[in-house]
Amino acid sequence: MQFNDLLLKRCMLKSLIRLGVRSVNNSRLFCYSRMPTATPMEELKAAVTQQGAIVRKLKESNPSPDELAAAIDELKIRKLALSNAEKASVVKEPKVDRAKFENLMKRRFFYGAAFSLYGGIAGLYDLGPAGCALKANMVNYWRNHFVVEENMLEVECTMLTPETVLRASGHVERFTDIMVKDVKTGDCYRADHLLEAHLEKALEGKGLTEETKEEINAVLRQIDNFGLKEIGELIQKYGCKAPVTNNDLSEPAEFNLMFGTSIGPTGLVKGFMRPETAQGIFVNYKRLLEYNQDKIPFAGAQIGQSFRNEISPRSGLLRVREFCQAEIEHFLDPEDKSHPKFKNVQDVKVKFYPCEAQMAGTDLHHVSVGEALEKGIIKSQTMGYFIARIHQYLAAVGIPEKNLRFRQHLQNEMAHYACDCWDAECKTTYGWVEIVGCADRSCYDLNAHSKATSTKLVAKQTLDTPVTREVVEVVLNKAAVGKAFKKEAGGVTTAIHEMGDEEKLQMKQKLESDIFKLTVGDKSYDITPAMVTSIAKVSKTEHVREFVPSVVEPSFGIGRILYCILECNFKVRENDEKRTWLDLPPLIAPTKCSVLPLSSTADFVPYVEELSAALRKLGIPNKVEDSSGSIGRRYARTDEIGIPFGITIDFDTVKQQTVTVRDRNSCSQIRVPVSETADLINKLCTDQISWQDAKQKYPEFLAQESSN
Amino acid sequence: MQFNDLLLKRCMLKSLIRLGVRSVNNSRLFCYSRMPTATPMEELKAAVTQQGAIVRKLKESNPSPDELAAAIDELKIRKLALSNAEKASVVKEPKVDRAKFENLMKRRFFYGAAFSLYGGIAGLYDLGPAGCALKANMVNYWRNHFVVEENMLEVECTMLTPETVLRASGHVERFTDIMVKDVKTGDCYRADHLLEAHLEKALEGKGLTEETKEEINAVLRQIDNFGLKEIGELIQKYGCKAPVTNNDLSEPAEFNLMFGTSIGPTGLVKGFMRPETAQGIFVNYKRLLEYNQDKIPFAGAQIGQSFRNEISPRSGLLRVREFCQAEIEHFLDPEDKSHPKFKNVQDVKVKFYPCEAQMAGTDLHHVSVGEALEKGIIKSQTMGYFIARIHQYLAAVGIPEKNLRFRQHLQNEMAHYACDCWDAECKTTYGWVEIVGCADRSCYDLNAHSKATSTKLVAKQTLDTPVTREVVEVVLNKAAVGKAFKKEAGGVTTAIHEMGDEEKLQMKQKLESDIFKLTVGDKSYDITPAMVTSIAKVSKTEHVREFVPSVVEPSFGIGRILYCILECNFKVRENDEKRTWLDLPPLIAPTKCSVLPLSSTADFVPYVEELSAALRKLGIPNKVEDSSGSIGRRYARTDEIGIPFGITIDFDTVKQQTVTVRDRNSCSQIRVPVSETADLINKLCTDQISWQDAKQKYPEFLAQESSN
């Protein structure tokens, strides 16, 4: 469900709903200036460690809630400062020249701003041929790695979603940001961002009393927690104006981030473009359970576009208004979070950055998933299983291990219904970016849809030994109830039976001397003694246990992963700064192989066609690179778009029926018979043979590469 | 671009824009009752042939436009009657029991109404696990068959589209139907449908004069051609009321079929969910041409969802509000419509139903594409090439040849910018349904976007021999023009240079005695003799030819093809009416293989796991069918969802390390060593070995199947 990244902001988020809507690098850098001891990284780390220790000690001493909250607030501020400084250092010492990288992306059309012919629209991007093939490969591998491997139940639901569904899920009410407008120009801003910037600037002013400073700092610390009214009052109080124009600001208003529309011709059925793919799985829960022959656990999965009308999208592909998600909802028994295939992954080593390490300012744990479970870093086999599987997926599609970590949400950063949450984060020139979220959630959504539709969304477990327990049973006088409440009698009856044992006993007591007032929704009903035949404890034997399943939810941002793959694998040839290349794994490379005739000689054409067709027959996308230019320049062109292997046809091909096969990463070449070439490329692309092995098998070839 | 099916309606359609919005089976059956000689099929055919001959003769005799139009109208009516009768006969003698078929689709969750938990929304469907896998296989094969095989340039553009783009393409203005409302209930109706039904009913009344009848018939014949005002007047004139309620109807209004929304926080950027994927390719034309190193022809392609807010969607998956399209825009030189790979497909045999055969009521031509080109049935190699490739695709994914035909659009059924258009149609229980459209179009869209953005969208061809030709050149007095028109001088200058030779000479003549009035947009400029230095014929040598490319557009409705595959392959076992099964080709079957332990004996478990894992490793989606029930019943369960092969593990597996492999279609079984099984299934699924060959290689096994 959730998809977000803004690690800096999350500590103050109150609900998962809000998580999706933060910008990547709006980086509350003000924290740095507010830090008392803020200078080099070591000091910042020490400040965090120190405060972490204070919080831990405090917790042991049974503190007042206010006291603890204040200490935790301070810890958060110090952690933010550290995180910002880390970020700043990333930006200051870039391993990737982002301008160069973006130039390549644009020039070879991996992606580009959508509708640029018409001036473009912020937050909308189109994928070009290379980006599109890369994405298709990522999605296909995702489907193999998760859906096929785990027998997940994939669905494809509509993006158009009626309001009723998103009202039940909480999106209509809570999927919002607070917005203000410049009263003259009508330009829109996030209210909290404006106020924040305004107060930061105010702090820099001279002549402020210590008291005022402390007051402003207190506001800043709470900036994410204010409601509509409070934000409005603070804007008034501190005289916050619109940037650039300095005009007055409008009253703040909630801005819902969903794209609204209307379904059907009447205009009466309100709808939205879905803000996430997860809800489609939840509303199909019953069908999926039935499809799975009522067995649990099982997982639903969905891949598709979601839509969020960001107020001011930035950061290229990392923050867009239309994006591809791949989500898994693994439904399981809340009382049994083991996973039958955990043993298959227990040795997978992952960098864990748990809550405690973040609080204490200590290092990551680079341990196996099995060890993490033993040490209590992770709490269940199922969470461990998915973290390992996510790690394997990301590694396979080309996220380097060194750029990857799993960061646990802090206790108060999590949604109220989640009991554990880990984000896969990738280090980029924008800092650490969340690319996958994995939450162990309760049964929030199924309960919400169940309530909204008065439909049971449960699973059943046949008990090996029936369970007998005492329950309080109410026997009603149906005739009396029916006479009193007419059409509403059914609702009243259900409400009484669904009361807890405690409540039923209270009703019994009440009825001995009086009537009982029953509240259903916003209505009240008088229950008289005559309506109740008996209320008594009885023994009940249950053969089946009924429960609302919990959900573990791995949620992938495909566009973000795609961006990270490209950025992390953008490289420059050691001896030639102008020659940039993409180190994409063959598994996901848009084009697997190039076919290059050495010159435009007609003799080469039949070989080019034969080899290209042979590769296609094996399902290997290939590109005939017969543009003008030296062979070296053409290799460089294929390196730029990450083609892992190249076949060159030269005069020896005509004479001896052999070609050269070139490896992109090492730039080394071997000489291979034409008849064996397609098969060799296929094996190289599917990891059935390594380049080293191929070099053992075929003679090396040393001539052409240098002819640049 | 276009996607529609309603062959009955199309004859009166004026523009391609309108084509997408018709319902499949709103079947103008009234035509039948209006036919004078309408009884058995032979008479209907004869009536069409007769009128076809009249039209042909008439054309030779240089008729008045009115006379010809009337004859063609009559021909259309007769053709409609024939087509309806054909449809009716299809429905009367169904080979597929649609209720049974739909029950299977629902029960095994191939697809289902979306949001049914909330009561459902008309025209929205979700794909379940089987439907989803089927679609993924269809799309992957489409990508291999078209994109990889032809080196097409695939893009993925956003669905959110700003209004400016769709205004340029004509959708904002013309993508509409005329709607009326019941003034009391607010229920919405298509105005033309209501009026039509009303007039048909009126015709059945008694006591009508021949004159009145003829008048009504004349209206009915034109029903698709009326505008807003005329429809309103006719509704008034004939006293047309709302169905059921008999309430008055509102004034008719244009209803645009696009889902509107607003992009960004200001509410000022109007947008729509795209109504087709084609426009994304057109607006990226320049980038794609550059990607292709300025070489033409090339094809852009896109697969993705499109959205149309149908007034009253029906016919299940055939008419939905959100659907998946796969579109190709093949850009080519309008002066050269040859195709380099035509020779590869010239022997592909296709059922052509050309315009002339439809007019004359004669039969289809079942000929090779090469022959069709020779005979002039199709007009270009490129059109022929794509028809053959579409045919190959549809055959491979499981549309039976007998259910498939290519129907040419009638002359007046085509959009004004198309010069040829063929639809692949599939015969279903709903009649013939368009599943792919293939239009040879002019440069309509590139011109439209070029005009809207003042950007050249052209291709260039370096001429082998430069061309010298006489052109009229206007030399302006820049100072005078600048002084007279200030800021607008540039626009005036461009407009003058862009005038045709003829027009320039007219201007020259005019200026000899007077001023010349130049019109640009809605403004007029006075050009005086002083502003023009000279107007004269000069010789110009061109080394490069610049042109706006034409487009051949194959457009696939993936959801419709999916429906047709399922319906056409729905079968019943000969000796058991209850045992229905799906004859899906292994290429696209959602699950390729089942693994069935004969019983729940623990000894079988390791074999089940080993085989399932071995299949997964080869990328073969498989299903362990270990539910309770006899092996026969479990085979039936796998047959129902179209699993082509099944592996059964029994006691001999434990003893002799062999399993049975079963073929779904023949229900025959062979005995295969465990170690060879996964590889055999892989070869069977990828057509490397046929079931017949497998039976030759391995001993037949005769025991288990009957134990139902």
C-alpha cells in the first residue's frame, strides 16, 4: 500500500496514508541550523548516540508521556541533522555525474518529459524504447521471481475506482496535503513547507529573544503534526507570505492527492484514478480465497499504474504523478507468521538498519536473514522471507549491494496498524531513496472493506481438536423484537449478538431493573426485559476457527527501481572520460546483443541477417548497428545503451565462417564459429556460461577494438 | 487509433473519431422489418446483389449526387438486414453455450465485474489470476512477434493527457455522442438510439399513410448523420419520450466520452485519461525519428490502458470503459508503400472480405496475401504485410482460422484521412466482432500536432540525383513589412512564403494595380506594392526531399482478443456434457503444466516438489493440484482452466522413477522418466516436439484417466 521514501519526514507521520505524498529531497535542512553542536559528521553522530542513550534510560524510569515525547523529539531532530549531513556529503562527492547521466538518458531516449512537444507537464514522463524494454524485462522477471515462483494470485484491476471504495479505505478523507494559495496569482504551495521555510528564515534574523527562538523551534519541531486550523493560525501569527510575490496567502485547505473524475454519463458516480494497486487486491479477497480453495496463507499480486496528483513534483522519475507499482498482499494467519520456504533463504545476507541502530547512531548489521531472526532484528519468518526475496530481486536486476540497505521504520513513524515495516533503500545522487516497502500489517484494509459493505472477509481454519469455551449467549424474544423495531429488527438482533461478553452481562444486569439503551450507528434503541428470553453463560464447542487474516505487504515502485538501476550502473571508461556506458545485467538489458558489420560491404549482409534472425528466434532482442562510423565508435554507441554483447562480422567471417563476440564490461573479444554464436549469446545472457568460461573455450581476438 | 466493431453502424460514420464508441450489439434490427423482401437468407443475399448491381451501373451513368446517395442508402439498408440475419442465425445456433461459458469464467476467476463487493460499476472488469496470466502471455508474445521481430520502437506514455494535446487531435471536439436525459429521473440515454427505437415502434402502428411511413424511413436511414439541433427537433416532432417512465426528454447535448480530470493543484490544467494509446506515439515522433537515426520507415508501438466513458456499456469484456490497447504506428514515405519483408509473408493465406464483395453480396476471398496484392484486393505491400502478420499473431494465440476474417471498410465508412482500412473480425456468440483494425492513413495526426505546436514533424530523404524545379519566389522588403506589422511581421512573412505558386502569382497580379489582402488565421493584413521587392519564377535545386510521413496503423484490442480466445476455445467433452474445457494453445495458456500426486501419501511429496521446481526453473508456470478428489476429477479441474499438460506422481514413481504425462486435448498419457519430464514439458510447450512425437518416444499409459 504505502510507497514513499522521505526518510527525513517519516518520523512524524501519523498514518500510512500520508506516507506516499512526500517529496524526495525537500530535506528539512533547517534542522542542521538548529542543532546546537552541529559541525562535522562525528559530532552529529555523537549527538544522536548521546540522546539515544538518554531516551533508553528515560524509558526504564517510567517517565511521564510528555517527558518521553520531548526526549524523543530531540532525538528525532538530531537524527535528521545527521541524515541531512550524510545526504549533503553524498551530493558533494558524487560518484555519478548527474548532468552527464541525464544527458545520456535524454539523448538515447530512455525516458523524457511527457508532452514536451506541448511544453511538458510536471511529474509526467514517457519511457522511450530502451526504457520501455528495460521496464518490460524488470516486470517479467518480477513476475517470474514472485508470482510464478510463489504461485501468487495475480490480478489486474481497473484504475478507475468509485469513491465508495476509496472512502472505505480512508483515502478520500486522509490522502491529503495542506495547501495555501497566493491570493493574487493563485499559485499553490504546501502550507507546511512555506511555514517551515518562513520560520527558518525568521530564526536567522537578529534581535530575537531566546524566548522567541525557543517558541519558533517548538513550532518547527511539530511542523508535520498541525491540522488545518493550526497551520492557518500560525501563518497569520508569523506573517508568512507567498514566495517571490510576497502576497498574502489564502486560508489553508486540504488538497486531496487523488485525480478525481466521474464515471458514466450522469455525473453522479464520483470516481478516482487509484492512488495504489493494493485496494484492487483487497476488494477481490473473497474471490482469491475461493480461487485458492479456501486455503491460507496465499498472496495476491498486482502490477500496474497508480496516480497521485503531487502539488509540486520534482526529482525526475523519483517523484511523478503517474507511476508503476508492483504490490504483493500476503494474507496469513495472525497467529502463525512462519513461512514454509524460510529455510531456502535463511543464508541470504542483507544490510539491516534496524530501529535501534538508527536511535543509537550505530552501524548497520550485515547478517544473514536467519541470524537476523535469531537476534530479534526481524520478528517473523514471513518478514524475513520477503526481505530476502526482495534483496534477491533487486540484486538480480542490477541494484549494487553497496547501494542497498533495509531500513526499519521507527516506532512512531509507522502506521498505527503496522507492527513492523522495512524499506529497501537505494543510495543515489538524491540520497537514500525508498524503492520497496515491506510492512507487516494487521487486518486494517479487510476490516475497513468488511465494515463498509457488511460482508465477512475472513478465513477459516479447521481445528485439529475442537475448542470448547464459555461464552455469554443472549436468547431474544423474536416476536417482541420484531414488533418493536419492524424493519430494523434484523440490525438490532445482529448488534446484540455481536456485543462482547462483558457488555452482554452488563445488559443483563441493567435489564433486571430497567430498559437497556442500545446504540447502533447514530441511532438508539430501547431494549426492554420482555424482548430478552435469557442471557446466560453457555459452553460452546468450535470445530472451525474464523479469523481476519493479517497482511505482509511488499510494495515495489517500478519506476524508482528503474531509475536507480540506470543511475547506479552509469559508468565512465577508465581511460576515456567521454565514453560513458551502462553496466546493465543481461537479464534486464533492453537489447541483449548488437550485430555489427565491419563495413557496408554487401558480402556481410547475409551474415548480419542470419545472425539477427537466429537471435530473434531464441527470443534475444538484438540491434543491427550498421550506422556509419568506426567499429570502435559503434561499440561505444552500443555500450551507452548497455548492450552486454556484440557480434562483429568481418572479412574472416566470409572466409572462415567465424565472427568476433565482444563483452561490454571487459571490452575483450573472442572468435566464435557463426553456427555456434546465437547459442553462445543465449547462454551468456541466461548465465548458463560466464564470459570467463567462454574465453576458455574460444580463442581471444585482439584486433578491432582499438580502432576508435 | 480507431477501435470499434460495430460493422452494422459503421457505414454511416463520418469520422474515425466516432468509431470507437459504438456498442457491440445494439444491432439495428429495425432494418430487417423495413426490408421489403425480407425472409430467408437467400432472399436477403439476392436483394443485396441486385442493389449492388444497380449502384455499379448507376455509377457508370454519371448520376446526380442525390440519385447515387439514395441508391447507396438502399444498398446499405439491405446489407444491414443481411448482416443482422446472419447475426441472428449465429445467435440461434450457438456452438458455444454462453451461460455455461460465463459460469466457468466467473467460477475459475478468469475475469469478474470490478468492485462487485460494492455492487459493481458497469463497464469495469478485473482480471483474475488465470485471465491475468493469459493476458501477460498474449502481451509478451505480441512484443516478441511485433516489437522484437520488427525492431519497432516501443514507448510507454502517460495515460494522463493535457487537454491541449487532445484538442489538437480532435478528441475534445469530436469524441462525443449525443445524449438526452429523462427530465424527472435524470437517467441518460443515447439520443439516436432512443429516437430510432421510437420511430421503429411508430412504423409498427396502424393507420399510417404511405407518405408518413416513407418520411419516417427517410429519417431512420439518416439516423447517424443528424447533429444536435436536428436530433432535438426530431425528438420534438415525433414526440419521443423516456423509456419506462414516459417522461419528457431534455434538450440533447453532446457528451464527450473522455474521462476528464485536472492535473496539478491549481485546477487550471485540464486533462483527460487518454482515449487511445496512439497519440502518445505521435507526440513522441521527433524523438523516435532521432532514435532511429533519422531513417524512415520505422514503427512506433505502445501497449497500455485507454479509457472511454461509454454511456451504457454492455457485452461483457467486449465493451468496457477501461481497456488495454496495443497499437503500432508504422511511419512511411507516402510515395513508397513497399515493405522489405513482404516476401516473407506473401504465401500466408487470409480470408479477405473486400468492399466490393460486401457491396455485391458475394463470398470471401480465401487467398494468399501475395495473390490479394496481385488481384488488387489490397493496395500496398505494407498493408499486406501487416494483415499477414496480424493473422499470424491471432492464429498463434488461439483464434481459430474458421472464426477469423479481414473485412475492408466500405468507401463511406472510412475516415476522410484513411485511404484503406481492414478489420480483423472474430465470430463470437455476439456476432462478428472487430478485434484488430489496420488502417492505411494519411498524415492526419502529425499534421494536426505540427499545426498546434508550430513544429515541423517531417522526415527527410537525401535525393540520389538532386531535383531542379521552377518555383515562384517572393522577395519582401523587410523594412517595410516590419514597419507595417511590427510584432506580427514574422507571421506575415511566413504566411507569404508558405503560399502556393498559384497564389503568389495572383498576388503579383493584384499588386500591379492594388493592395493584396492577406488572411492569417482570423486576421487580415493589407500587403502594399512597397512591401514586395519582387515576385518571380526561379529555378531551385533540392538535394533533400522533405515530407510528412504517412502512417499504417494496426491497432489491437487486447481485452477483446482475450475474450475471443476464451470463447472460441471453450469446449465440451464429447461423452460428458458437464466436462467443459479450454483448448488454449500452450503458448498463451496461463498455466502450462499441472503436477498431481495420486494421493496424499507423504512419499509423493519430494517428487511433487522436485518436478514443480524443475519446471519453474525452466520458466514454466505450473500448478500443484493436490486438492481432494479422484485423479479424474482433478484432471477435469485442470482442463477447465486450459492447462495443456499434466504430470501424475504415483506408486510407480517411487519404485521406478517414472511419471505419467497427460495431454489435455487427447486425454492420452505416456510414461516418462522423472529426470526427462521437465525438459519434455518445455519442448511440448514451445512446439519443439509434438504430442504425437512424444507418444512415439515414450510408452503409452492407460490406467488412471477413467477413474472419475
